Amino acid sequence: MKNENFKLSIKQVLADRPFLLLMMIVAVIGVVYCFTTGAMVQPRDIKVYDRYTAFGEAHFYKNYWYDLIGFAVFGLIVTVSHLALMVKLHSLERRQTAIMFGGVTIVILLVAAVYGLAIMRLAFR
């Protein structure tokens, strides 16, 4: 039964061209974000800056370089889960909500890119 529902959901999404285009845009932005942040990570022997906060005594905090891989993993998780939620919302006949969700996903990935790339530039100078 679940397999039939999945196939029906995919057919509905494939029939809706503008919605499919939005999903492809979300997927492309997600892949570009993951590739860019993943490619900027460089193995180092020393600790690098990996986060910034306005709270606390020191505003920049250091950690090991492999903690920065979390930025790429975050992008992957956001992209895959939001695409799945968009398909689910579309199958529940909530197309407008799914479109809004796709727009919010693009904003989330763009804000994460600005933040993540700023941290990467700071870490690997």
C-alpha cells in the first residue's frame, strides 16, 4: 500500500511542472551549497575557528577542522528532508504550503551559505 502511495505522489509531482521546477531549484541550490562548503574544508593540524557568537568572553571559538564538515551535512539534511516534505504536502493537496516551504528552504540555504562561507574564510586564512 505504501509503495502505491509513493508512486502516486511522484506522478502527481511530475505532472505539476512549476512545482517540479521549484523542487529542482531547491535541489540544485542544496547540491551547490553542500559541494561549496565541503570543498572549502581543509585538513589542518591546528585548531581553526569554527563558530561565532555574540555571547561570552571570546566571540570566536576554535575547534578541530572536521567539525566544519557539519555545514555540508546540514545542507544535505535540509535539502533531502525539505524535498520529501514538499512531496508529502503536495500529495496531501497542500500545494501552496509546499511552494511556501520550498521558498523557505531556499532562504534557509542562502542564510546558511552566508554564515558558513564566512566561517570557512575565517577558519582557513
